Amino acid sequence: MLVSDFDYELPESLIAQEPALRRDLARLLVLDRSNRLLTDSVFGCLPEFLVASDVLVLNNTRVFPARLIGRRLRVTARGETVLGGRVEVFLVRRFDALTWEALVKPGRSLLPGARVEFARGKLHAEVLEWRPDGRRTVRFEVDGDFDRIIDRIGRTPLPPYIKRDEEDRLDAERYQTVFARERGAVAAPTAGLHFTPEVLDRVRERGVDVVEITLHVGYGTFQPVRVEHVEHHQVEPEMYTISEESAGSINRAIAEGRRVIAVGTTTTRALESAALVEPASPRPRVAASPRPTPTDLFIYPGFSFRVVSGLVTNFHLPRSSLLMLVAAFAGREVVLDAYRHAVEHEYRFYSYGDAMLLV
């Protein structure tokens, strides 16, 4: 299967640079898989497409401000330490309390041993080693609580296709779901960005069971698929947790033949990663994972979904692993036809864009 099979034409003007004026004013394209019927709606009407027997599963991960802006420290010929040029450090993956895998700019000049100062000396970092794919191992020195300082001085890690000349403080609020609780993601589970407390209240009023799980979205979600054949692509591991209570609600729905609707590709990957098939049982079940559990599950056409029977998601990049997951759920041609409809009707694409419901 070729990666080029998942390409489509998208005018640059449809790549959303700002969130909708109000979260639930984003548009919603509803795809009924049974008859390929498309319905144009708005996200605030999502509850109308759900029924009382449904289980809606949210990813409650919380984005932390992973972009750090600092100045390089240089030692002069006289042995004096002075501030040099601007440096950006993007935190990717934590190894221990103060050691991280990171992306740095400018990368080529920051050799092992290079030091960086942040927030006028409140935080320091040293580059320890170069890693594959342009990444670095960085160790921090801090007087105080590292996470609190990062939350105070860091910037929102927006996707590269959202262009900002300067930091927009609105992003700190809008690039975060209203149900975000568990700190640890470097990217938002964007399908959840459209929910408001009022929409969730109306979902519950319809009798829908709303449950939460956690998958911390990693930097790999931004990475392009660089291989020619889909089967050769690998997804970076991400950590997920599923409580006993959430697993119980989902498993009761599966046992009773009710719909499990995942909000986002991240939720989908976590649920399908946790799916267990037992010979003695006619239906699969989801295993609780109260401790962080890694998954590198890559879902593409041919995958057999065992848990998820409905999906809320945004419109994804051409040739991306996220688009392949959606195509696996509804069929490649069906999804690409829906995308062509979305382009023709000027839906807004990607993280700050509009949404789809596939049932």
C-alpha cells in the first residue's frame, strides 16, 4: 500500500490559523458509513447524532508548554560567561526528572557541552549528546520545582503549520480541551478542542455515558510519513492509562453491543491497544491500565477494529498516519470523498479546523 494513496489537494487558505470564535461553532461533517451519506452540521449539534446507549470516550491529557526560549551561554577568552544568541528548546520526551530528549534551534551550533540560560537564570540546560532525527539529550539545572517553572516560562507547542510571529496568549487556552487534566502532552488531542461544558452537559442529558482515558500525545504526531510504503512506517511510542472504572464502562457497552465513540485518533489508538480477545468470550474487552503503558500501534487500512464503533476527529494532513487511521475506520475512498466534499464546502482543516463524526 502506497503512502501516495492517501494524498489529496488542499488549498493553503483552508489550513486554520486561528480557532473558531467559539469552540462549538466549528463545523461538523457527519459521515454515515453504512450508506456513505454526508451531513453538514455544526459541532454544537453533536448531541443530536448520539443516542442514549452510546459511550463517548475522551482523552483528558493536558498539554504543557514544551517550547522554551533562552540564550546561549558563552565563555570568553578571559573566562567570563556571557549571553549569546537566541535558542529554542522543544521538550519531546522525559528520561528522568531533569533529563529530556529535545529538539533545539539552532541545532548545528549546539554541540554536546553547550549551555543555555532561560528566564534570566531561573533555569539552565546543557546539551549532553546528539540523537537520531536531529534530537538532543538535554539536562536541566533548576532551583525549585522544574514543572512549575516550565509552566510559567514555557510557550504553547503549536503544530508547525500554524504560523505565529509572536506568541498568542489565546493559544494557551484554546489549544487545550476543557476537560484536560493529566499533564504530559506536547500536542493537543485536537478532536476534543470543540467541546464546551454545555455540549458535554447536553451529551449526558441524552443518556450518553461519558468516560475519560489518558494518552499523552507526543511529538511524533507532527512527524511526516517518510517511507514509500505504508507498511514500513513506524509510530513513535506514546503512554496511555485507562482506569478500572473507565474500562468497566467501555466493556459493558461492548458486551451489550452498544456503540463506543472515540473522540480523536489518540483515544482510538489507546482503546484498540488495550483491546483483549479471549477465546471463551464472543466479544473483546478493554484491559484497564492504571499505570502508564506504552503503545506504538499504527492503524492503517486492513486493521480490524475491536472496540471503537464511532469516531470524532478533525481533518488531517495528506499522507499522514492520522488520515490512514481514519481511512482504516471508514474506507480510503469513502474518506477521501468526504475530504473532497470538505474542501469544496470550505471546511477548515487541521488542529484548529473543523470536525468529522464517523458512525
